[in-house]
Amino acid sequence: MNKFWTTVLFGLVCVAQAAEKRVIPAHFRIIEDNRIYPENGIFSFDFKTENGIVREESGNEHLVRTGIISYPMPNGETFFLKFVADATGYKVESPFLPQVPVFPHPIPEHSLRQIERAERERAEAARRRADLSGEYRN
């Protein structure tokens, strides 16, 4: 078999393998779907699917939205997220989100002295710049 036909055969085998491994997304029935939309910006909705996805959200006349999202993960755990969106921003809570580590120990005294010294030096440099520019400071 010559090199051309070997390459063609190899290409066909690769295409056949790729077609076999194609993942078709699953579709799940919605088993619950509730929607309430009265006037003045007040609303509420929730839905659940047969595979465990849950989505709930509500809003009020003050433009505050609250809700939850949860779904089963491939490892068997259930992802859960709670949120509030209001005039102060969007805030989420979830054990699955990264957490800011708690500072493990007090700042050492020598570090505090270095920080204070740096602040004094910055203030002194700013005072010298003001003196050189002729700016009057009280």
C-alpha cells in the first residue's frame, strides 16, 4: 500500500473515532415551573428539572433581587449558590466559591515599625515637595 492510501485510511479512522466520542448534551424535563409577575417590579419565579437543577429568584419594588441556584455535580455533590443584588452590588454566598484566607497571625512588631517609618517618610517627602513648590500649608 502506498503512502497516499495509508494516509487516507488513517484519516478515515481518525474521523470515525472522533464521531464515536462525540458527546450529545442531555436534555431534562422541567418538573416544576412557577412564575409570578404582578406590577411595580415585583416578581418571583422558580423551576426544577428532573436531574436536580433548581433556580429560584424574586424581586421587589426597591429593585432588590434574591435567589438561589443549585445543581448536582459529576462528583455527586450538589453545588449551591445564594445571591442578593441590590443598590450596594451583587453579593454571593456559596461553600464552593474561593474564600479569603484569614490572616494566620498578628503582624510582627518590626513590620509595624517599618510600616510607620514608611508613612513618616512619605509625609516628609510630601512636605518637602510642598515647600519647594511654594505651596502654603498650615
